[in-house]
Amino acid sequence: MNAKVNIRVQRPALIHLTVRKKWDWVIITYDQLLAKYKFFNAAYKADNGKRVKASLFSKLLKETGSSICFLVLDEVQNALRDQGKRHAAIKGLSYSRGLFLSGTFMPDRWYEIHEILALMPRPHPFMAPRLFDAIFRPWESDRQFDRLESQTRIAYSNRRIVFLLPNFVARPAAVLSHLDGCVRESLQFDVDPADEAAIIHYTRGFYKRTTSVAAAEG
């Protein structure tokens, strides 16, 4: 039995099927995404005349408008560095809608919010950083921000919160106090000085290791 497939005959049908098929969901690990993105870049730079076989980054799908309908990003805080490899790989995808999930409540910081906005499907109102700064960060430095009146600082903070509420599943910790049914409590208790020193030591070590790992992974 001859199992050989005539590629020249099958290729038009394959291309037709690829263009016709619109993926509803794409769920992939960051490591797999990075591997495919590296392969795509290497094949693209080689410029040897062969079509790059990387379906997630296929230019054919982009040109025909058959992009991913819905992209789910879990633990999105791992891909926030706008100069990181994960961030670049995600932005290399073509998707019309996205769902960003995170088990970590990110601080209400303008630059972290902007890095998430950069992953939103285009077009959106804040594609240029200067537009984002004009709305959420009109000050030039933290020192200038500290000089603003308290009501002005609260106004800009509330502006970010109002924007985040309908757009993100994982919301900054500052938003929790504005949600119905959420109660914020502060507890004070005494800790032995030796235990306190140990806690500080291990906490700093933890953040140092996680930062180095994140930097190595890009």
C-alpha cells in the first residue's frame, strides 16, 4: 500500500482549510509559546524561501483576517515586562479578543497597568504610551506626584480604578475596598525580634530569587 501523499495536490486544500478554520480558543503554556516564537523568528531570519510553519504566528492568517477569536492568558503577571520575551511573543499573535487571568492582585501602579494595556487587542485608546500618560500619569516623576494635592492624587487613582473594573479579571488590591461585600481589616500583633529578622531574611531571599528567575526567563 502506497501511503505517500502528494503534497502539491493536498496543499491548496490544506490552505483552504487553514483560512476557513477560525480557532475559538487558544490555551498554551508560556514555554510552548516562547518555543514557537523562537522557531518562527529563526525561520523568518533565515530567509531561505520556505514558508514558516508556525501556525500561531502565520502571516497568512493575519492577511486573511482569520486571527484567533479568543486568547486566554493565565497568570498574566508573568508576561508584563514590555521588553521581555514572553511579552513580545504574545504581541506577535493575532487575536481579536483576550481574557487576562491572574491569581496575584497587582499593585495600583501606572506602569504595570500600561504593560497590560499593551497586550490588549488593537486598536484600543492607549496604543501610544504618551496617550496613556496623558490620562493616567500627567506628572513627570514620583517627586512631582508627591507634591500634588491629595484630592488630585485620589482623582487620578480613581480614574485608573474605574477603567480597570470592567476590563480586568485580576484587579489591583486598592480596588477591593471599593467592591460591595469586601471588608478590609488591619491586625497588629507582637513578633519576637529573632522571628522578625528571620521573616525579613527569607522574604528578601524569596523576592531576590523570583526576580532573578523572571529576568532569566525574559
